[in-house]
Amino acid sequence: MDFHTLRIQGLSIRKIAALRGVSRNAVRRALRSAQPPTGKRKRLKGLKLVPYVDTISAWLADPVKSLWTGERIFDELQLIGYTGGRTALKDHLQPLRRRPQPAEQRFFVRPGQQMQVDWGELGVIDCGPQRMKVYVFVAVLAWSRALFVRFTTDMQMLTWLDCHRHAFTFFGGVPNEVLVDNLKTAVASRAGKTVVWNKQYEEFAVAHQFMPKACWPARPKTKGRVERMVRYVRERFFIGRNARDLDLLNAEAEQWLVERANRRVHRITKQTPQSRLASEQPLLKSVPEYDLVLEEPRVADAYGLVHYRGVRYSVPEEFARMPVMLQLRRDGLTIMADGKAIWQHHYAPIGALLVQDPSHLPKPLAPRHDRFAELAQHIAREFGDLGHCYAALVEKRAPHAPLAVLREVLDRHDEFGRDVVAPILQSFVNAGVAKRGLLSQLCYRRCPVPRLSRRSTRIPAIAVEQRSLAVYDQVAI
């Protein structure tokens, strides 16, 4: 409009062009148009597509071809001679495929009717030598909009149920319904409206007298009152806090809920969730006493260890290679065998791979006493007190192959004699060494050519029948 104003003031086109730094033709175009100039010329687009507009309309009217993507239509048009670009084609298809979206219907609930829950992933934190993911469990009472959050490092079944218990305790009761996602800890399988619930979650729901409901897959708006709160918790509370100590983080989160989150004025209700929660609590059912325990079967390995979530826990040695049952609670696990508790463990700290009680370590294997005692007496007869000391050392240091070590002493004594073997055994006793094969190595170094063995080996005379070799000449002929 600036060009029109200057023209009305009596300035010539040449003067206007000089003042504004544009060409005279640009001034003429601006004066001919009622719109202010944009600095860009209008170019006609899609001229090469014009001959194929009717074909495209026919394809979009077809119930099958209407499902073609823009790339598929571009490929089909190239086969019949289209030489234009795909951008012009997609700009042409966009308004044709735009479908009117129906208006959303707001969902209303009664006080105490429903609680909506959801999980959120907040990122990775450093916990000593390992990096752990942090998750947040978010629960919202649909009528009062009261909020509850709890931070965890996993989304397993035990954590899932424990977060429900904490939410019921925080809200002061149990609602009639709990609306959840289609996660495996809640929904075992689903076919349309037919939902098969996870057995453990169904037992938990029956014990707490609430009806679980699963929202439609790929439709988060079904539980929209909790969906937005995951981002709200991340932005308003989590960012900038130390998440290494989850107990401290959850304590701070509960304080934040009471002092800030549930005291805000809600945009829809125009009231604070805390004031509405006070009106809703009398309609909630009381939280029952419940022993939250899960059971998982295991078989202890040969070392008396059972595996649970990447950590090995020890059992008494008499239960090695036997089936056991793990009872999982929030404070630790109990190992059961034949219906009786045989041991209890606290959960391993982050980064630990083994939790073993010292009393569960297997006892050192005892040597074969009868044969060992016989060989030890034989060595004692040959070497005296030195033989007794070395036999005791072998029993202490080499429990897995004591007989072989003692036999080696007798064999080297037969080959080299007492004068060679005794000093080596004395050095072994002084150093506390009992290793198989070491005595032989040292004996052969000191005396490469052993003396003849005292053991006499007589080869028995065997009578062999003498036969004539003429039999083979007859066979050859």
C-alpha cells in the first residue's frame, strides 16, 4: 500500500522506484494490484499435471486405488507419460484427501468412578558403574484430577502392582475402575473388545475390588487425563533433580504433589484437585490389607545359585540342583523349597551380579581318605617326619587331586632315590607348595638320567606254535 500512497501524493513511477530501490516495472505491478507486494512472482505450478487430473480423480474414486500412496500414484503416472515432479503431485493430492475430522466428545465421570494410570520414560542416569533408565508411574483420579507419581527403575509386575498400592494409599481409597494401557503386565491378549487380563493383575484387582479397563490400542485419547501429566511431571518436577537416590526422589515428589501439583487451579474444573479430592474420598473404597507377593519357579544350579533379573542369589548347599520357588516382595525375595522358607535375600544393589551368603559356600572337598591314608603312610615310611608334613600339606593345598600328587612322590622316589627327592620336598614344605607335576620337573632338571627302578618287571614266557610257511605258497598259486 506504500506505493499507492506515494502515487496519490503525486510522485512519478520513476521517483517511486528510486525511493524504494525497485524497478519501474515492479512499481507498475504493485499499482495494478490491490494487495501489497510480496517480492516474489507468482508462478504457475503443476502445468504438466493438468492432462492427468481426470485420471487421478478416477483413481481416488476407486475403492482400491484410493488406498495408493502418493509415491505409488507418481509411479503409475510415470508409466503413462507424466514428466513432472512429485512435489506438484503431492500438493494436488493433499486437499483431495483431506477428510473432515469429527469433533471430540468430552468424557465425564462420577466421583470415585475411575483412576487412569500410565508409564513414562524419563531417560538414563548414572548409578555408579552402570547406567539405569528411570521411569515414572503416573495416576490421576478422573473426576478430581488429583495426581500421583512414583519413580522406578523398571516396569516389572511387582513394581506395577506396588505403584498401584502407593497410589491407593495416597488418594485415600480405591476407585471403582482403573483405566490402563494394553501393556503385558495388565493385558495378556486382546481381540477387539475381548480382553484377556494378566492373571496376577486380575487377582490384584479382585483383592482390591476394582474393575480394570483397557483403552483402545493406538488411541491415547481414551485416557487423555493422564497422558498429558507425564510431560507435566517431566517439565515441572523431574528436570534438574538428582535421580540417583530414588527413595529421596519419591519423598520429594510426594511433597511436591501436596504443596504444588494438587494445589494448582485446574483449567477445566476451575478448582484445585486437592479440594475436589476431599469431596471424592468418601466415595472411594478403603484400601484392604494385602500381602503383595509374586512367585516364580527356579532350579538352583550346580553352584547353589538361582538367577533373578540378571543377579545370582545363593541357596544352602544341600539345595543345589533342586527346584525352588522364589517369593518376590518389595523388600526382598524369599527362597522356598517343599513349601518351607529356606533363605531370604535383600535385592542386589545396582551393578551387583552376585548375592551370596558365606554360609552357603560349599565346603572343601575331602580327599579319598582310605587310599590317601595308605599313600601318606607309605611316604612317611620313606621320608619320616618330612613325609607326614608333606602329606598334610597336600591334603590342605590340593584337595582336588591329592592321590595323584602322592603317587608322583613315590614314582620319583623309585626313579631318583631319597637323596634327590627329599630336598625338593623340604623346599615344598617350607614354601607351602603342593602342585602336581612340579616335583617331576625339578627332579629331571637335577638328575636327567634316573637310576634303574627297584621294581623288577618280569615278562612271562609265552609258548607260540610254529607253523610252516608253505601254506602261503599254496594260497598264492
